Amino acid sequence: MQKTSIILATVAVFGLAGCLDNDVERGVAGAAGGLVAAELLGTDRTGTMLAGAAVGVLCDDAGVRACR
């Protein structure tokens, strides 16, 4: 049950990333999602947070509609 809540929280964070105004806000939301994913997957926190931040910052540049 706990894994389901963590997955839903991650999806919510990445979904809300599109509602943010600039790259910094999306990067912070992505890093938070990365931290949740790291806890869920048992991976390195720093690397997963950096990957999440990069996804948050670059998602609008990649043409993802939710990030505009």
C-alpha cells in the first residue's frame, strides 16, 4: 500500500510540473519527484534527484504539452 501512495505522489508531482511558471520551479518539482522515486526504488538519492530536476527543467524544451 505504501508503494502505491509513493507512486501516486510521484505522478502528482510530475503532473503539477506543467502548472509551474518557469524552469526553476519545474526543476524543483522534478527533484522532489526524483527523491520520491529514489526512496521507492532504493537508488542513489542524489543521482535520482538530479535526473528528476533535469526532466523538470527540460520537459518544456522537449515539446511535452503538459510542461507549457
